[in-house]
Amino acid sequence: MHNGSCLCGRVKYEIRGAIGEGYFCHCSRCRKASGSAFASSALVATTDFVILEGNDFLKSFSVKGVHRVFCAECGSPIISRRDAMPQAVRVRLGSLDSPHTRGPQGHIFVGSKAEWFEIHDDLPQYQELPTER
């Protein structure tokens, strides 16, 4: 089991199952949503992700069936979800409070990464999404 929260602490959640595969996403939407060179997130079963506090502080911004859920008070990104994939959410790994030793397994959408950012690890890189998913 894992716990997480937003920056201001109003939103608290629990993951009651496994944290699945994770990626550093370099697409322009994730860069804008995170305010950084990439977003780091991992898949979690929708049924395993439970909001414990602050549900009324959660807001969502949606484009083309992708919903980015964040705290309306501090702006911390919490999860994203896709209409085409209702069985899972993508938890923003930076919002975890409990230790999690397994980081993302690769970089996705490196074909559109920020020009000023260089990847210096040995993780697999995918121009878009990995085909073996």
C-alpha cells in the first residue's frame, strides 16, 4: 500500500494495490501540465486508487478524452485518466509520500521532448508510445 498527497496537503490518497509500469513522458502536454521537461507517472488500477481526503478540492482539465486531475488549491497534479482506458489511472510519482523504489522504466514521446533537455540514463527511449504495451 502507498500513500500520497498534494503540496498543500488538502488532497490525500491511498493506492491499495500494485504500482505498475511507469514512464517519463516528454510530450508537450505533459511538459506544460508539469511545468518541467517531462512528467513521471505510473499506472495504477482505478479500483486501487482511493481519495482519502479533499475530493472537493480536485479539479480536472480534459482534452480529447484525457483528464488531468489536480488540486485546485495548490495546483499539484495527482493523476491523469483516459476515457479509452477506464481500468487504470496514471499516478504522478512526485505526489507519493510513501517510499517507492521502482522508478519509471523508460522515456516516451522523446520525438517531441524539450530541445534544451538531454536524457543521460540508459532507460529505453520511445519516439511515441512503446509498441510492446
